[in-house]
Amino acid sequence: CSHQVVDELEERMVNGGNIVDFHSCAFFPERWFHLVIVLRATTDKLFDRLQARKYKKKKLDENMEAEIMQVVLDEAKESYKKGIIVELKSDSVEDMEGNVQRICEWIKKNDKNGQAESKGSSSSS
């Protein structure tokens, strides 16, 4: 399945300038990305969010475990260069709005410089 996704996206990704939103990143080629953003939420906020979306217990438990074990962050660290990974807090609407603004700034900078620059913009939860 992952090879099919990569094959399908390859032609679109070759010229750059794309944003890929996916729950995992380990199978995407490093050459595709100048910046990898991992959104994190505290478990209490995530639990409330998933309950509000009416996730079934199994799916809710899987998501909670993945966040606690920082599965996506670890996948990113194992798959891409340290300098392109940014971890952003995503607990509140304010966090999300700030993240959108920060990402838009990175995109503008990328358009000017040819690659995203993330220095001084990362945060941890």
C-alpha cells in the first residue's frame, strides 16, 4: 500500500512546493521534504478531541498510545535529517492558529529561498 501511495504522488512531488498531510511519514522519501512538521497534543486534550469525534474505543486507544509513545515523532526522527523536523504543540485553537501562521511564514520563506528554514521556530510539548 505505501509503495502505491509513493508511486501515485511521485510525479506531483518532483517539482516541490507541496504540502503532504498524513498520519505517518516513515515511507515517504526524504528527497521530497525540506520541512517535516509533527503536531503534538497533550493526552488529555487529544482524548477529549477523539471522544468528541466519536472514535470507537479501539481507535481512541491506538491514537492515545501512539501519542504517549510519540510514534510519529520517532518515525520522523528515524526517517529524516534532524534539521528539517519541527515539533509543534497543537492543544488549543490558539496553538493551531499560531501553527498555521508559522507554516505560512515558512512557505513564504521557502518560495524566496528555495527551501524551508525552521531555526528558532520549533516547540516541544
